[in-house]
Amino acid sequence: MKRIYLVRHAKADSYDQSVADVDRPLVASGREDARAMAEYLLSNNILAERIISSPALRAFSTAQIFALAGLFKEGDIVLEPALYDSTAQDYFRILCEQDDSISSLFIFGHNPSISELMSSLSKGRELELSTCNVALLEFSVDSWETIEHRSGRNLGILSPSIIKAL
């Protein structure tokens, strides 16, 4: 059994030409949403053995906030350049390359690729992840490289607005 937690980065500053896109920081509400999401995941024992993040500041900062909440150690975050300015196929390739000794994985990334990956992996209709949403997918396989499109069971999508209302 393999589990994937796809995390779209929290809300970032709007694009400003004076700041490179890769360096866009999180806004205050984005940091608050990431903290709330991380605390919810931790309180529900939703943990992973491997953490992979885009190197873009907004994705990495989201992963760092999850780490500070205690979901994992900041030093456990693996920066993967192929998750920035990439396609869903790039995300899928990275997923399939994971060591089979790992059974659960967080991936922090960007739209549209992360939403396209979630939709291509899960059974059912296509959905789009909003900022700081977490999609939970489960696969009845023993090897990451045997994951196929439309083979994942969608365990749900968590959003900051829903968890804050709980």
C-alpha cells in the first residue's frame, strides 16, 4: 500500500515583476492556513516518511511550516527542482522513482501540475487544488513504479477553510 499527500503551496504574494516568480513569499493568510493545515494533519496522525518540495520559496516555505508544526523535521525536506515550472508528467516520474521501502509521501508543489497529477491518478472526476489544499491518495501496490493513472483511491481533499470550521 502506498499513500501520497499532494500539497499545493499556501497563498503567496501576487506576481510582482520586481521579484522573480521562484522567490514569491507566502502572505500572512497563507502562513496561517499552512499552520492550521499542518496542525490538523498532525492531530489526525497523517504523517509521511518522505517529503519532497519544489524549490520555489512559496512551496518550500509551506513545507517548512508543516515541519515546524511537528509533521517532520525541516532537514527531511528534499528539494526537487523538477517540481517547479514543470508538468504533471514530471511529477508522475518523480513519484514513480521513489524507493519502495517508503510507503507514504508528501509532495509540495504548484498548479496546474499538482492538480493535473491528482486528477490523473485518482478515480473519478477532475478536481483542482486551491492554495494549501491537501489531496490524500492511496494505491494498492507495493512498488511506486507500478502506480498507474486512474488507479488511486481518493481519500479526500482537505482545505484550510474546512479544517478551521471544525
